[in-house]
Amino acid sequence: MSTTTAPRRKGTFFPPTDATNLDALMDLSKFLDHHDEPAALLGPDGEKIPLPLEVYSTLTQIVEAMRAHRAVVVAPVDQKLSTQEAADYLGISRPTLIKLLESGKIPFETVEGSRHRRVELGDLLDYQSQRTVERRKALQALVDDAEESGLYDVPAEDYRNAIRTARHEIAEERKE
């Protein structure tokens, strides 16, 4: 199943845009939706080899992403990224990434003979996972505090009225 669009960079694959390949992707997606067990790879000469579970799982995730019209990047976790690539991956600015590197929150290495830094993709994945856990804990703490304070028992209209009142008071203060 090839696409008519060449990858932007090595390892980046875009969903097909032409009707024939798009139909083939949808057929593959439907096939994978109906099969939980790993499939087999069939060669052009008829040779058949079973797919390991990890490969089958990866294939299903790739097909699902492409079916949702999203590009897919395939990269080893030990791939080294520049600081700009790492920042782009995390969706943050390069200066913010540099602060994270310098604070020791994300490991990095410097390129021999230069000031350039490289970050392993696996370390970025670890950082993202750690941040997700921290955000979930913080959200749970907020929910626990709200429950202890009885805030879930207050009608939503009371919140809306309080916000309107606060906005009105701020507007009045600005007029003065």
C-alpha cells in the first residue's frame, strides 16, 4: 500500500490520498478490526510467515492513525534529536526545552567539539509519561479538594452567577 505522497523526512509516512490506496487502507482497517489474533505476512512468491504480536500491534496502530488521516513517524527510541526537533516533538519552545535540559529533567548529550545538544527520543517519551502521571495526580488532588469542600453540591448556576458578579466588579473597578 504505497502513497502518492513521498515522506517529508525519513520515517514519516502520510495516509494515502488517491482513491485506490485509500480504499485499500480502509479494507485493511476493516480486516484488522475483525481480527484480534496476529496475522501472517504473505510474500509475492506465496511464502507465509506469522507476524509477531509486537509487529501486529504496531501495524494496527499505524493503520488506525492513517485511517484518521494522521501522518505516522516510525523511529527507534534511541534516535537522537536536535533540541529544535525535541522541542517540536514536545510542543514547547526551544528555550523552554533548554531549561528542562539544563535543570536535569531531560537527559541529553553534547555533540563532540560543539555546543550542540542531542536528546534521545526515548528520554522524551519518558519525560512525557512522567508529566502525564504528574498532571493526573494534580487533577485528582483538585477533585479531592473540591469534594472535601462540598463544591460538587453547589448548583452550576451559582458558579455562573459568581463569575458574572466578579466580572462585573472588575469592569466597574476599571471604569473608576
